[in-house]
Amino acid sequence: MSLESRITDYESRFTFDVYLVGVGGQGVLTIGEIVAETARRQRVPVNFYPTKGMAQRGGFVKAQIRLGREVTGANIPQRGADLVIAMEVSESLKAVRFIKPGGDFLLFGHVWPPAAVMLGKADYPTLDQVMEQVQEAGGKMHYLAPESLPLYEGNPVAANVFVLGAAIGHTRLGDVLDPLEVAHVVQTRWKRGVERNLLAFQKGLEMRG
Amino acid sequence: MRKNPPIPQIRVLTGNEAVALGALRAGVKVVTGYPGTPSTGALTSLLKIEPEGVHVEWSTNEKVAFEIAAGAAWAGQRALCTMKMSGLNVAYDSLISIAYSGCVGGLVIYVADDPGVSAGMAEQDSRGFALMSDLPMLEPASVAEAYRLVQVAFDLSERVGTPVFVRLVTGIAQSKAVVEVEEPVPPPEREAKLTRDITKFTKAGSVICMAQHRDLIARLEKAGQIIGEMGLNELQLAEKAGGLGIIASGVTASYLEEGFEIAAQFGFKRDAVSVLRVVATNPFPAAEVQTLLRYCDTILMLEELEPHIERGIYVEAHRLGFEGRIIGKLDGFFSRIGEYGVSQVVRGIGAALGEETRFFRKNPVSGAAEQLAAARPITVCAGCPHRGTFMAINQAIRKVGYKKDEVMVTGDIGCTILGMNPPFHTVWTEVSMGASLGIAQGYVHGGVETPVIATIGDSTFFHAGMPGLVNAIQHQVPLTLIIMDNGWTAMTGMQVNPGTDEPFQQIGGRRVDIAKIIPALGVEHFFTIDPFDLDESSATIQKALTLPGVKVVLARQECAIQAQRRGLKAGKVKVIPENCNLCKLCIIRTGCPAISIGEDTIIIDPNLCYGCGLCAQVCNREAIERVGESASQRGGE
């Protein structure tokens, strides 16, 4: 699909809502920043609403991206998200109420256990439980195993850029945002590690299959 | 030759940044504030820009901030003051007085409310303050509108001679959206005015005060006329009279179109509905509401939190003999709690059409998924010095011979409140800035015979903690105050406060050292501890708990996040795997996010670890070793 036809789509009131969840420190909000910046470059109306708790790291983080509406409230209604991107298994459950029936649910299967779980004092949900909940809500699950994170010079790349690539490659977000434009934003966002980040993005894109 | 007019820039801004840039465009000269989520970003962005000729500062508290802004506006300049809703409570004492006096230059108060409580504290509706002080209030429904309305607020303020509120909610203040930004305007060259007029600038006696009260009411009325002439509140009447009229206040208007689209699937006709979008929520938009009441037979009122406008509608309805239905909060349909979204629009329309059930979703969202999620209580960061202080307090209480639930530890606002959570469970209360001290004294007078401890952070101490301490000293109330001084206003994103080390103060600014204040107040038992030295800290607190009178313990280490941004570490630790038996004591005691459990040993993430060494100090199997010396603690001047 060409960029022009995509813009035309927006003129005919095409909207796309993305609900992002994860844990502080995973770069969840950076995904949102990149999507918002790409949307601005493509002249797609965008509202990006990050919400982080009080903790710098290790707390629940969510963000909402609303594409295609000139005037929009920040909050996506329940069962309204065309796409959920979840970066942590347990936290993904907090996004289930927002997935639109038939919407894409992209889960990066990282497990970040809270202290109480490490100490054996609290339960942590199984992947099967999450899959079941997403299915019940009518979401279309796309699962990315943490082991699928590619290596660059022997070290794992940034998970968030990889997951963003997968979202563009795997889900309908790729029909909304031009992969080349997203790659451009990824490339210009950081001064250092350009090659590493592009590799992360590209490998994510190629997960399509 | 004339230059071409500059082309507006298309930028992605937060609502906070839009407020800041709008003020710059309006030629603001003085900007003050105190950090508080969700309002912080406005002043932060101005500090980054460092606009020429504009004074920007984080003040000690909101009351001081507002007084500075008002003084500048009395001197004829344009001034902006920023705060979260809780800060407005602090500023209000001066605000009501300054409202009576009015202003000369434009004076705008930016306040951000947090319906839905994304950042903690009360679901306070600051519109009530506008009502109480008879000041106009503008409420943008989008980031782009925030940019425009701040400029309108300055103009309105100057035309009427009254301070004007701009109120955002979290969803706008922290959203990023595309805004067309025009060139900032340098502050206009205005000579500072020195006007001696005690009838305007003092409150000496009933004659002056009642005349000011009369003028205040007249100014609000005039503001209402100007708002009406400007058409700020947009009224669109349907072609045919007799249908539904929707009144949408502030942010709720941003959900209307989406709601109409959903309702259209149920046969709702967009062009059969009249809409009044209330942007200026004070004064009450009486003329527009009357028009709507005359035109429609049902009213749907959309406003978050308190039914302020709705009450006004009932008054107008009574005057006009309106007999139709008013759907809102006062009939019990909507809740006063939480954010509004598209669902309120859809449900409200459904109710208005008498088809509520058809508009409700058939299968309500169960919420079962969230219940499976692991609880993730927020804790302090890896390397946070407060961790050591909480651990030391707990250890000291135990060593003095008390159980944890026998010793009251009052808490305060900021990162120091995280001591309420696991694994520490140290702090019992959270009220408002500085309240740890007053509440602690109340417990003592209330007859508590075990030691009473108050805890507070550095910025909070300066903000409103000092009067509480002075009171404790004056009345010689036996308590132990623990000031956790990490040198920054950390929780809101690392703002400079009076105690921040001098190199980080604004040029020409000066550090105010807490270690000098406490002895100067006449505190006899004053101790300084390094919270990364657990046994020493614990022993000091233990000693303080057994002494009479007011004791102050100053726990000093810089915020680890800030120190690491400058490449500093407190030290280094390493795990000796063969000594680790996975007893998990390090996790149980510290709850440090850098520690996780490996196959045969605990693992410390070297990227997260700051090297504070607290885990090594609690390990009783020598499985964690400190490598090298720990960094020196923050000293005095």
C-alpha cells in the first residue's frame, strides 16, 4: 500500500488504537514515542498517552496510542484496541479488557517476577492462562518467545525495538505505518547503536510468517 | 524589507509543553511552580528552553510560587504559575486574597487535576476553587487547544484585571499530540510598575475588603461577557428543536465524536442533537445553557468528578420552568468517581433515547484476566538510599525491643512514602506535604507511649515540613524526625530544590543546607547517617529513640538515579556463588530489583546495581562481597 493511499484512508476516517503494557525499564514508552513520531511524519493524526506509576523501574507501565482521529480523548475504551503490545507476561493480563474482538494481541514473553513471586509467596500466571484469557476476549495472539531476541555482536538487542518491528511485520499496525518510515525514526532516535537498533527492528519485521 | 512571517512549526507536544509554549507565545516574563504529577512537565520544558528574558524557577512550595507570580503581575508583567491540584490547596490562602485584589499584568494559574488517580493523592476537582474564588477558568479539551487557550487566558486576565485559571486533566497534560506552534514572543518591554494603592493591595478593614469583594464579582461578570463575545463556549443547535441537548465540559468533549460514531450503529442521528461545549467552566455559561434548555427536551450533562455545571443547569431549569429530563450525576446516573471516556457518552445517549439496555454491551468485561496478574507493589529503585533508611528504622525498632506494629512511623509525600510497601512496611501514613510532623505530634499528645517517628524527604521538608518541626521544638514534643535527604525532588523527575548541591542550582543560586538548619533551630539531638551503612544507621536511630525531646536524624546519600546519570556508583558488589544457599535473605530484606534468583545462586544485574552494598550487609553466609570503597556521603557546604 502506498503512502498516498494510506493518507486517503485517514481521510475516510480510518482509526487505529494501540494499547501498550509492560514494566518500567523495558522501553515500553519508547515504542509509543517512535509510533507517535512516525505518525507525525506520515501526517496521521495521533494522540500518545503514556502512564507510568511512581517507580522509575520495575513498576507497571502502560501507554495508549490513538491514530487517525483529529479530535480524540486519550483513553481507549474497553474492547476498543485494534492492537495490544505487551512486553511482560503477567502485565499483559491488564490489557485483556482493552483488546477489540478480532484485534491483534502481540505478547513478548518476558517474565519479570515481583519479589513476592521470587520468594514463593505469590503466584505468577502461566503463559497458558494468558493465552486462554486473550482467546476468550477474542484477541488474535501473536507470541514472541524471549529466546527469539536476536544477538548483535554476541549480546541480545533491545527488546522494545525488536517488538516494534514484530508489531509492524506481524500485525495491522504495518498497514497503518510505513515500515521504512518507522525504520527512519528508529535510525535517527539514538546517536549510538544505530546498526544494533536497525538489526533489532529488521529481525522483528522478518518474524512475519 | 519585511521578513516573511514565520511558518508555524508542526510539533509533537505534551499538554504540559503546550501550556509552556502557549505562555511563551503570550509573552510571559515570570514562570514559577512546584513539581507535581501531572503538571510538572510545563515548567520543566521551560527550564530546558531557557527563554531569554524570562525568569523560570521551581519555588519552595506552591504558595510561594503563586505569590512570586502575583507580585510580577502586580508589577505589570505577564506571569504563569504551575501546580498539581494538591498544590492549589497550598497556594489557596494567598490566591483568595490576590483574587480580591485582582492583577495588573496577565496572571495565569495552570493547575492539573488527576481524575482516575494515575499519580496518587485525591481525585480533587479544582473547578471548585475557581467557584470559591470567583476566578474565570478555561478547560482545554486537547493538547492543541491548551496551546491556544493559555494565550486567551493571558489576554482575558489583562483585559479584566483578574487572575485566570487554566485547568488540564492528566489525559491531556501528559498526552502527546500534534500542535501547530508559532514563534515565541519575547516578553514585551514593560517598565515595572510601582503602584501604591492600599485599597487594592491590602486587606485593611471591612470597607476595603467588601469593596474588593464587589469588584471581584464585577470582574467575573465582565470576564463572562468577554467569554461570550469570543464564543469560547461553542453552542451548536440541531435543525429541529425538541430533541437531545448535550453539554460537554472540558475533556469530555474530546470523546463526543467517537461516541456519536458508536451510537450511530444503534440508529442515533448526529444531526438531531444539539451540543454545548463548555470551555470556560467558570463563570457559569448561563446564556448558552438557557438557549439549550429552551430548545431541547432532554439534557445530557457530561462532566468529570463534581456536578458543578449540572447544579447550575438545575437552577436555570427551575427559572425557565424546564420539565424535561436532566441526565447526569444528580439523578444518580453517572458516578462522581473516576475519568470519563467514550462509554459515558454512549451510555448517556442511550439513556436519553430511553434505550439504555440496547446501548449497553451484552457481555460486560469480566475483569478475570487482571485478577490472575501478579501484584507488583512499587518499591524504591536499585541503589536508592531510602532502602537503607527503611531497613535501619526497622532494625532500630526491633533492637529497642518493640514489634513493628508498636511504633508509629508517619510518612510524607514523595519517594519516601515507598517505605509503606513490602518488603519494608515501615511507614504508616500519607497525608499531605509536611504532614508527617504534625500527625506524629498528634499521636504523642493522643497518649501513644511508644516512640513516635516521623519521616520526610528533603524537598518536602523545605516545602511544608519546617513549620511542623518548629512546632515540635517549641512544644518539646518527644519524637524522632528522620529526614531522607537525597538532594533532589526525585519522584516528580529530579527537580532542583533548596537543598540540592550548589553546582546544580540555577546560576547565581545558593544551596540551603539542612545540616545547618536543624542545629540553628535549637535541636539538641541531631545526627547525620549514611543510609548505606546499615549497622551504624540503625545504631544511631536506636540511640535517638531512647533520648528525650525532639531528635533529628539526617540520612544523606544522593539519589542513585541522578548519581548514575553522572556516571557515579556507590561501589561494587559481587556474588560468591559457592557461598550462596539461596536463602533469599537479601531479597527478603532489601527487595532490591537488581537481585533475582538463578539456578544455584542469586544473581545481581550489574547494569542495575549501584553498589550500595546493603545486600552484602544482610547476607549471613558471605555470599555477597563488597569490592572497593563505597562513595562518600553528601556533605554540607
